[in-house]
Amino acid sequence: MKRIATLLITALAVLCTVSCSESFKDIKVTSCQLESITPRGLSAFDAILDIGINNPAPQVTLSEMNAVIRLNEIPCLYLTAEDITLEPRSEQVYVAFFHGSLAEDFNPFSLLPLLQQPELEGITLDLGFRGTLRSGLGKYFEYTGIPIKDIMGKI
């Protein structure tokens, strides 16, 4: 009897997870505003961003967030962020704390030509994070080669 109950509960959990999977795809970033940036020496900084997020899904915690910003496929900036818990079925502004550092081989003066081209051509983002439900089930997501101009156009 215990085995049947365990099997039933597992099947029910899988069914619930599958039924919510579409709503996870519907999580959207609605706004993003830089609140502050604090230099930490010559090659690192801390930043605080206000990020508006519309979450039609159940509560999810984003952790292990890291990103690499590349200029013409060369890493120039590494970012990490502290965990954020998205409230279920809500639209809120969350405060996100980021820590960044320049890549050791990167020359910051190579960014100067970008001031003349507002399209931000050649800058891409590699992003990785773990999404975890309140129950503890989670998955690591990884996206590579996202053009920054596409992100900036949506925010």
C-alpha cells in the first residue's frame, strides 16, 4: 500500500510540474533600473538594480546566478548576483545585488568605440542560474550568445 501511495504522489507531483511548465516560460522582466554602483578597486564593483518581474508561475527562487559579458567573443565582464525569490503569481519590483569584475586580460579602453555606435553590436551575454520551486525541485538554466541589443530593446 505504501508503494502505491508513493507512486501516486510521485505521479501527481510530475503532473503538477508539467502543468506549470508553460507558466514558467511566461515569466517576464518588465523593467530594469540601476539604483547604484560602487567601485571596489580598479577592476571590480557592486551594483544594485531594481528589476520589475511579472511572475504568473508558483514561487521560484533564482540562485547560482552568473553571467559573462563578451565583446566580440572576448570575455570582458563577469557578474554574479545574490539569490532572488519571486513571489507566486505577482508583478513586483525586486532589488537585486550584483557583484562584477573585469576579466584580467580585458582592456577597458576597447569599450570606447562603443560610444559612437549606440546599437551595441558585438556585445553578447552568457547567462546561467538555478530555478528552484518551494518544494526543492530545481533545474539549472544556461543561455549563451544573447545579443545585448536584444535585451536593451525589450527593457
